[in-house]
Amino acid sequence: MSIELPRLADLVDGQWGTPTVDLGVRLEDPATGAEVAAAMATSSSRIDEAIAVADRASGDVAPDILDGIAEDLEGHLERIAALDAAATGVPITQTRLLAALVTASFRLAAGQLRAGARRADREGVQVHRLPLGPALCLVPWNAPAPMAAHKVASALAAGCPVILKVSELAPHSAIVLAEVVAQRVPPGMFQLVQGGAAAGAQLVSDPRIKAVSFTGGLAGGRSVATVSAPLLRPCQLELGGNNPLLVLPDADLDTAAHMAADLLTTLNGQWCRALGRLLVPAGRAMEVVAAIGRRLEALRMGPPLDPETEFGPLIHSRHARTVRAACGPGHRSFGATPESGNYVAPTLLANDLSEEMFGPVAGVVAYETVEQAIHLANAVPYGLEGYVCGTDEEAALAVAQRIRAGEVKVNGSAVTSLHMMTPRPAWGVSGLGEEGTAETLRFFTGARVVGVEGRFALHGS
């Protein structure tokens, strides 16, 4: 299976254009490592034009418009899934599942509007949730289309003019998304620009941007926060994690092995909620690692567009080299990688990891007591996701409640959240604020309270 890439394009003030700034990086076919195109950016002047357009744009994006976008996108989901697989190396069986979130994001946003998400009146006092103004959505490369759809749908539902910038390493699925969105929303309410760090810095530094939603690395998030602080501008930051899986002494071996292998290899390990630290009872460490190894050895490695592939290559040779170099001595890799391409075999290290790897690599740490395990789970500055495996669910839940992370899953390893309507918080250096179906829409709004004094009295006065 192969996929034809669309012409790289940006969309400013309703006009499609071709990015003209060569970033000096070549996009690759992850399966072979071959160069396929130059990474390009929208010019600085065109970015400035996009900001000016957003600054003067206004328009109501009604629920029916959002539902219409979702309906229009349905026929494009297979192409979106293929483009994301071809760009990132993630198997198409996984990108197809994630592509369903593209349409779901717009339908969920429409449903929230119909349910009154932008009004929260209190006994005669009006509480309006109003758009903050031009919104910037910065999306990384590992799941570009689903994350772009979530942010864009939420900002549009909030009433904000949106500028979307996706990663220069995975720019193509956003073009398909933009073609559909632009046909439905009022003029100026949605624009797409391309580029890397310089384009992002220009957008973030402009005071006309009134809200920034960023998903990416810690360094990028700190830059967004640093620039936003003097402007007292809200920013929503999800910055990754170094997530623990705590295997309790009574854990079922097959469940523990399934969770660990799944968390290590979903999106080829290129996701913020991947396994980073495997905490196992000292007396069971060898059998747990062996069981995980058997599962990993059975995975079929191959090109991402092959529907039989279960584990694919990393996005770029540069990233693959970085992940391999970080493994160091004393590690065990599982499975034979193809001779060409950006493949990194799933790997377990014989030591703890202090930093996020963003690849199929995790550290193994043996513990003596559950108290020590909880301490280890909380010993890094990250706090995005945690996992607990145990046969006694009540005991496992009690342990989960003591892990310092935004979400902790017991006996589960799905890429999706525990519930579509629960928040996705970030603790410590994993981010700032909360994402979520309701939380992201609310992030793009500010409250205005209106009423006639004297018409409301406190109960019991």
C-alpha cells in the first residue's frame, strides 16, 4: 500500500498558498529512511497576515456547522489515517482508530454547545463564556490529525478565530482537515500555517494571539509559557511524561505483560503516555520481563501502511539515532528490525529513566515493598499518566490514588482516556492546566457576569 502526498500548502485569509521557507530538514519515508520532500515553512509576512486576519475576524460557529464539518470529514478519514501513518511510522491499524477522533471532536464540540457550554447562569444572574480572541493551536507530529481536530473544534466552538500550526515533520493530514473546515466556517475563522520553531515563535510572541494551546516537548512548552507570562495570556500546555507502570505483587502475569508491551509499543512508543518506567516486585522481576519479551518478540515489525504491521519505524532517522544513543549499555531489545528504515526495537533498560524517551524504551526498576514502589512512581518531576496492575482491584485502586499523575489507569493500557468526558490533567513538568472534551473548549473562553443588583439574595439572608 502507498499513499500520494498532497501538495504542501498553507491557508491564509481564505487563500491557499505554497510555503516558501526551506527549513533545511528533509521529510523521510520512515519505513526506508529515504528522503521524500523538503520541510517547508510559511513565510514570516504571510504568518503576520494570518494573525491580522484572525484579529479582525468574528463569526458564530453554530453546532450545525461543527456537525457539518464532522459529516464532511467522514469520507476523508481513510486518507487522513494513511497520511499520518506514512508521516509518523505508526501502523495504519492504529492511525485508523485515532482518525475516528477527528470527526468525534467536532461532534462533541457541537453537543457541548447545544447543552449550553457557553452559558452558566446562576439564579437570574447571567454568566456568559465568551471567546478570548484569536487562538493559536500548536500540534506535534505523533498524532497530528486527531490533536489538531480536538483543539480546532474546541476553539471554534468557543467562538475564537483559529490559527493552526502542525509540526513540520507531519504537515499533510492538516491540509485535508483544513480543506473541509475552511468550507464551513465564516471567513477568517480558520487558517493553517506551516513551519517549525521559528514560525511557532513568531506566532506565540504576537500579542494579538489571545490564547495558546500547545502539545509538545518540555522545552517548547517552557518557551510558550515564558513568552505568554508578560502578556498575562492563558496557555494550555501538555508536555509529555515519563510514565510508571507499577506491577503489584499479586498482578496477573499475562495482564502485566500485555500492559507493558502495549504501553511500550503503541504509536511505536512515540506518545506522551507511553511506558517510561516499569516498577516490578523484586521477586518477580525476571518472570515479568520474560513474559513482556515474549509478547514483544511476537510483534510483526514492518512498514506502517501494511495492515499486517503491529510495530513500525520511528518518524525520522534523526529521532531514531537519538533514541538509540540514549539506551546505552545494559539493555535488552526484542525483535529483529528490518535492515533499512528508522526502526528501533522495543527495549528494556536495566536501570531507571529520569527523562522521557519518546520511543519504545523503558527502564526496569525492582522494588521490595509497595510503599517503596509508590515512592519510586512519584520520584520524577513528570505527572501525566500512571498505570497500576493488580489482581485485587480495590487494593490496586488504593495504590493508584497515591500516584502523582493526572490520570492513573488500573489494569488498562488503551491510548484513549478512561472516559471521553473526564479531564486530562498534567502535573509537574508534564504541563499546565487541563485538556479534555469540556476543558479545552472552556480554556478558549473567559467569563462575563451580567445582572441587575438587588434581584438576587443569598439563601438564608
